[in-house]
Amino acid sequence: MALNMAGYMNYITKTLYLEFLACGKNTWLKLYKPELQSMFTLSEFELSLLAKGNLVEEWARKLFPDGTLIESAGEYAAQVTKVLVDKKTPVIFQATFIYDGFLVRNDVLAYDAINDCWDLHEVKGTNSMNEKEDGRDHVEDAAFQAVVVEDAGIKLGRIFIIHLNKEYARGDTINAAELFVCDDVTDKVHTRLVATRDNMQKAKLALTQTDEKALTCECLFAGRSSHCSTFNYSHPQVPPYSVHDLSRIGLSKKKLESLVESGIFDLNDVPEDFKLSDIQKNQVTVHKMKKSIIDPIAIRVELASLSFPLFFLDYESYPPAIPLFKGFKPYQQVPFQFSLDMIPTPGADLEHFEYLHEEASDPSLTIIKKLHDTIGPEGTIIVWHKPFERMINSQLAERNPDYADYLENINDRIYDLKDIFQKQFYVHPEFRGKTSIKNVLPVMVPSLTYKELEIQNGVEAIEAWYEMIYGSISQEEKMKISQNLRKYCGRDTYAMVAIWRELKSPATGMMPDPTF
């Protein structure tokens, strides 16, 4: 058992166990270092995932209409569970078992009267069992639960993972039976049990000892995006911008291991002959030189391929786990807003158009019609990261076939402004190997930022829209959210305009083009 922040003995839960597998030291610090608790504050994105997971679990319970929910927690919940198990209650939600310092709460425990055993059902708010695609190990999750439940004296039968059916399209109402897929993972779990038991004992040993030095943070050998919350605390020798930030270095495990094992963390110390991809080489070079790499000819060719009128388009969308409207699938994006800046002819003034859906209804058709009123059959449509906008348009076309040709035409005319940076025609040391608009804009147009906006990123935007539509808030608060969403989405399109203008300016090393 591990100590919580108040100094009381706690059980090792499934969450703690999985966190331990990810980074043992990080988990230990979470338990024993109260001064580091700010590092573990959940992000807006993480909170959103938790909320969606809870909603998915509520819907999954509809598959078991006779279920009994245990609303208590901890040791009392375990006592209630024993009573319900002894009575052979058909279905128990949140059945709780404690054994050898470990605690589990089962999403669904169903009694199999024929075989006199209990089937375990774990509900996941994902739309896939593909561990590589989802990034989470559902089988290990189930294996941990199976170990504790069986050790607590319960005879287990089959083990299932219930997850969302990514092929299910909502009708007028939601059909819970079609919304979910139930995968039998019994055999997969059984092949894991020996290793899982071993890992559980390692977790128990590590999380109950008091010597911090006995644990190490292995995140040193992972790319920046995979670092634990307390990476900087455990590895103070690593600078804020390091070899861990090299583009896609997390996919080049041997490269990163070689650098780390050689004690090379600062990009300035990367040897000239060290094998890197072209993008990584450029990233190191501009950092060492403190100077940009710009290919003005390539940039000119890219920009010359664009035709007027120029449309700068950005969507904001919400991806609900449980489809909100007819025709949508789990996690399919609901486009609720767009911002559009247009330059009709070379040298003409910028024109701005926008739409924000402010009703609890499917925005799709209105979005299409508003676009149709503005974007004609000619001109280039400029976006940032075109796979997203193209996906939105393709899905709009699937649900609204009468406009399929129009939306396909839009997709055919889309140009991704990010390509100039992705293709390495413009590499700046302050981009730090990234090409998102949030990284490029403050470097190229320092006067234009997102910092003064109430909504500063896409995650905040989607949560704000949902709150505006479905939250229990005042009309005044809804109006404020509406204003903030318009400002944020508008900033995205104007940011593209500003970057486009900067790219064709003499500052990039190109001669002025009189046609622009």
C-alpha cells in the first residue's frame, strides 16, 4: 500500500498501477512529494477525456438494464460488493475488490448462472481495441483487474472490453446495442497474468518504499511528448529545449538512446557527423547558427501556384464520444464554426466572413450553405494542416450528398500553408522543429498573438462551445463565450493572412512581386 498526500495508507489502484508502468518515479513523486502537486494538475484536454469516459460508461450500463450500482467507494464498497456477490446479483456496476494492497472497481461484473462464475466487462471510451492506434493498453488494464478479483476469491469466467463502435451512425435516437462493440479478451488476458502479477509486485515494492533514489525516470529515453509530469524535476541537467525536442525523435529510439547515453542533451553539442534526418539536421543547424534557413525561390514557386480570389479558411469542431446528432459516428467531428478571410484580387482589401452555430442542433447544413454563399467556383482555399479541413468537408458531403460536388471542389482547391514550413523552405530556430501555427505565428508576426484572447487553443474552443450550447449558464455568459469563440477562430484565419503576407515580403529574402 502507498501513502496518499495526507499521510494515510491507500491501496494501489488500477490507475496508479498503469501510471507506474508508464513511469515509476513519476508515480512515486505524485504520492510522496506534496510540493510537486502542481505538476500533476489535469489539463483541459485530460478533464475532457474523463468527462467523455464517464458519459460512455453511463451509456454502456444500458446494455445491462438489471444492473445494481454501488455508489460508495473504498473499503465500504468492497463490503457491499461481497454482499451482492454472495446473493449472486445478476449484474453489479462498480463492484469493488481489495486484496494484498491492491484495489479495483469493475465497470460491470455479470453473474453467469450456467457456469457459476462471473464475467468481467471493462468499458472504454475509445472506438478501437487497436492498442497502437489508441495508445492505451486495454488488455493490461483488464489483466490487473482479473488478478485482484481472482485473488479476492471470485471465480472469473470471460473477460470483455466494451468500446464504442466506430462504424455506428446515430439514427433519430441512440441504439446502445449498436453503439458498442464487446470484444472477448479472455485469452489475451490469460497470457498476460504471470507478467502482470510480477509487475504488480514491482509496483507494490516501489510505491511503498521511502527512498526516492531507488527509483529512476526512464522518460530520459523518450521524446518530449512522452515525458512524465515531473521530468524536469528528475532530470535538471536537461535544458528546456534539448535533443528530446528533435522532430520525430520519439520514433527514432536508437538515435535518442545514443545521444542520451553519450550525455548529449544540448542541441549545440550534437556532433556534426551524427546521423539525423534532413529535418532534424536543419533544426540543429539553425539552432547552432542562430540564423534561419530560407529558400526564397521555393517559397515564390509555392505562392505563385495560388490563384485569386484567395480564401483563408478555418473550422472549429467538437468530437463527442456519444454522437449528438443523426448521421454522426462516435468521435466524429461536429463542425460548429468557421472563419473565412478573403482577398478577391491582388492588392484588394481583406474581407471577413464567419459563422458560429449557437443552437443545440446539427450545424452541418447551415455551415455548408454559409460557405456556399461565400466561396465561389474559383480561387485557392488556404488552410493550415489540410487533412483536417478536407476531412470535415468529406464528412459534410457524406451527410449532405446534394452538396457533395461542391465540397469535393473545395477540397480540390485547398492549399496547405503549413507545407512551406513542413517542406523546410523556411526554418527558423525559434520554431524549435515544429510547424503548428501557434509556433510559427509568434516568430514571423510577433505583434500578432493569442495571449490576449480568452480562448487560446482548440481544446478550449470546443469545451467553450459545448458549455455555451448545453451548459447551465446565463444568457450573458453564453454571449461572452460566443464573442470569445469568434475572436479565436478569426485569429486563426487572420494569422494565416499575416504569415502569407510575411512570406512574400522582402524580409524573406525574395524580391517584391508586383502581382501580389
